[in-house]
Amino acid sequence: MSDAVITTEPRGGLRAWILASRPATLTAAVVPVAVGTAVAVAVGGFRLLPALAALFGAICIQIGTNFANDVFDYEKGADTEARLGPTRAVQAGLLSAGQVRVGMYVVFGLAVLAGLYLTWVGGWVVVAIGVLSILSGVLYTAGPYPLAYLGLGDVFVMIFFGFVAVMGTTYVQTLSWPALGWWASVPVGALSTGVLVVNNVRDRLQDVHANKRTLPVRFGRRFAEVQYILLMLAAYAVPVALWATKQAGLPVLLPLVTLPVAARLTRDLFRLEGKPLNATLAGTAKLLLLFGALFAGGLVA
């Protein structure tokens, strides 16, 4: 996901922290909560305060994960001066690794505060969701077996940005696990994973030198292109399936208006290489936001 590039910000400045938080990636935190809340509305279980707490916690976990990635990718040699993506705060010298580590602890701590309230609302299952989410956010790039470096990042995103985030949001409001929520998790997780696919295609040549064994590194660019197509197909198939099986009304088909955008992004992934894929990555993140908004609206309607 594309962030503004900062090259002249004084070390430790506010804009450096904003850069490290990667605001453009926060759609991946907001959309699952919006869709999960829409499911809660659809099944008659909407509760405002748990929904807001889930949103706050999701944003904090996303920012904490971004801080962790900034530090650990730099320390593992994945972020260098040859980086093709947006500027990273530690690599660019805008923040020290120690500063970003402290920031990571702070925002994860804020997520825990939200989790305490949600545990009071939804019981100890919320503890399991929160602990696994934070641990996975850190272990995505940290530790001796980081998920991203083993080619497991796609599975992580599909599970935690799809099923866990959507169903967790629905659960803290309804205290149930409705089938509609499981269905609704698929397009959110699929499009979030699509963002990662573009990122990994762009960085695959640099990742080889950092021993970061993402799926495009392991299986090649063509594999990632097919993966991206399948993720898009899965995302758009769900609204059709929900309407066809009468689990939702006609408005659930609203996301289909974004199909031309998905087609253009798919074409660009096949045609572009290196830095030009930054626009494709940002476009996929915007597609996630637009699709998610229309999908949530359709579920509520």
C-alpha cells in the first residue's frame, strides 16, 4: 500500500511516525470491522460500543504490526537503499530501531486496553483472538521463523484480516458465529491478500537476496499472477453466492460495480515491473476499501 515518501523530515518528527504507521494500510484494519459490523446489523445484533472498541483495537494492531515490520525487515536486511516500495522510517534513518520498538509496545498496549473491554463483553474467547493477532503481527517478520520469510504471509493475511477480524467483530456484538459472517470474511481476506501479492511481486528480486522466501520467490511470478486472479474471483463470487442462495438481498451485489477496477489492476500486475507496481498496490488497497464499503452497505440494506 502506498504511503507518502518523506526524505527531509527531522529524525523522530511527527511525520516520521505517521510514515512508520503507514496510514494507507489502515484500510486493511477498517474494512474487516465495517463488514463484521454490517453482518451484526444484518442478523439483528449490532452494538455500537463493542464495534468502536473492535475498530480501535484493529487499527492499533495494524499500526503495531507496521512498526514491527519496519524494525525487523530492516534488521534482517530486507529493507535497503535499493527498496522499491515507499520509504521505511528505520531504513531511511528517520527513526531509530529502538524508537520504533517502543512505539510498537505502546500501540499494542492500547490494543490490549480495547481487548480488556471486549473481554468483559464477549468472554475469554476474545483473549485468544487478541493474543493470537498481536503475536502473529510481531512474528510476521520477527523471530527465527518469521511468517513472511517462510512464504506464510498470504495465509496469515487471509486468516487474520479475513476470518479473525470479520468474525471477531461480529462475535463481540452478537456473541454468536453466524454463517453470513464466515461468507463475508472471504472477500475481505482475499482482497487483503491481493495487496500482499502485489507487494511480493514487486519486491521478489530484492527478497531473494534477503532470503525472504515469499510465494513469488518460491514459485515464480506467474504463480503470483494466477494467485491474484483467483483471489479476485473468490472476492466477487461471494456476493453473487449470497444473493443466489437468498442469504442476502439484491443490494449485496453492489460490489460488482468495481469489477472494471479489478480487471484493470489485474492487467497492470501482468504488465508492470518494479516501482510502477506501487500504483497497482495502492489501487488494490483502494479496491479493498471501495469493495468493503459497498459490501457492508449491501449487507445492511
